[in-house]
Amino acid sequence: MKVSTRGDYASRALLSLALRRGPEKPTSVAELSRRTGLPQPYLEQILLTLKGAGLVTSRRGACGGYVLSRDPAQITLAQIISAVDGPLTLGNFGAPHENGACEHEGQCVLRDVWAQVGNHMREHLRSYTLADMVARARGMTPDEQWVVGQ
């Protein structure tokens, strides 16, 4: 699997929002662009997609901008990537055939392996939350992350 530019930018934008989290203080697209180094027009498109997926909300007005729609511990990297890139897949190889009904030599065995790898990849990305990324960005160890989460 290759993480797209959109997936990377979306993850970076949401991590920035999580690092400076506060529902009372939305972050403007211009400020988010400055903090992350991401191009503002592209970032605006990504944030609209993330809003449609329910990961961020926007506030209008002079002090408007974007905030996370829920706690960073409830937003996974898998959700972010899926929101901007669609379902997480390793490739479009089709489902394994049932009862050994393979049409071509070795095809079913490989399809089964690709399906397992795809499942592993999705589960792995689901295991990382924005809260985990905030803790890493702040230099916390896994043990410290656990204590902070208590």
C-alpha cells in the first residue's frame, strides 16, 4: 500500500489540529497551512472532504476555522486515510474462490494472501489514533502515553 499525498496531507492537518486542540479556538486554513507547510488551496479541498466524513467541523466568521469533531483518541489513521482516499485496499485482486475452484494455477492461494495482508494493513492503521500521534510528537514513550490516557 502506498499512502497518497491526500492521505498524508489529511493526516498532517488533523495532527496539527490535535496538537493545538481546543473547541473554543478554531484554526483557520491559512494558519493550518502555515503550521504544516501544506499548500492552502489543496488543504481547503482536503478539509472539506474531512468535514464531509465527520472528522472536522468548521466555524464561520472572523475567528472561524476548523476543529476536530471528536476526541483525538477516537480518530484513527485508517479513518483519515479512508475519508480522503476511499476504502483501504492492497489492490483489486478479487475475492478468493471457494472450494478450490481456481481458474488459474496459484491464483487462489495468492488472492488469499493478498486479502490477509490487506486485512492486516487495515487493522494496523486502525490501531493508531491521533492521540497516539500527539503523544509521539511530544516525545512520550508508550508507557507515558498509557498513563496520560488514564
